[in-house]
Amino acid sequence: MTAPDPIAMHAIGSIHTPYKTKQDCPIQPLYTTGVEGRVEVLAQYAEGLKDIDTFSHLYLLYLFDRADEISLVRATFLDDTPRGIYASRHPCRPNGIGMSIVKLVRREGNVLVVEGADMLDETPLLDIKPYIPKYDAIPSASAGWTADKAWREKPQGRE
């Protein structure tokens, strides 16, 4: 397999959470109710936060900067059956891009206080997009292989 040409991206800030290790980190925002995180946007990008506080929820796109080795097929946090990486949300992906929906609690200048941050502390922030229910909620969407799976509180035997 030939590696694709590199694409230059840079962080626009960082995400601060109480989760210092992979073992402490929840596997989905579902398990972060009541836990605040802080999304610090670099000063040169702060102007882009204009009107952000008119939204209740945001998509955070970030870098899995501490993920393990890339594996295209692997067991997930949800079950032990090996799945294609693109059919999961596992962090060990070729481009290491993570995405979470968080609740915006408040804005403090260039800092967004959020609830639902499920990433490690000091995670590089790549982008922010508003969650817009009219466009983003798809009631007829399929849950795929996850439909009949019960959620696990913590990964079993995996980081």
C-alpha cells in the first residue's frame, strides 16, 4: 500500500479535560454527563467564535495524538469482534481524526466551557462546527452492527 501525499493541518487550539490517561478516558460522550471540559482556541482564531454561543451543541474535530498503532481491522471498545476501522470510532485510524458532539455550557472569550468532552487532556483541536438538529439529526439512520450491542462502561483489556 502506497502512502498518500501528506496534507498539512495545524491545531487551532487545545481541549482540556480531567482525563490524563487512556484508561481514565470515557469511550463516548455518553459517559461524561456533568463533567466540564475547556476548549481553548488560539488567539489568532478567536474571531471565528463569533455567534458560537447561539448554539447549544458543537462538533469538535480533533487529533488522536496519543493513539496506538494504526490497525485497519480490530476489536472495538463495544465488543470483541474485529471490525473494519471505518465501521467503528476507534482512535487507531490512518488519519487519527476524532469527532465528538459536546454541549456548550458558556463562552469565556477564546475559551468554550463544554460538557461531554471524551478525549484526553491537551488534545489538539482541529476544528469546531455547530450541531444543527435540522440538518444533523437523521431519524431514519441505521445503527449498523452496533444496533443490538450494549454499551460498556470501560474498554475491557484494551486502551
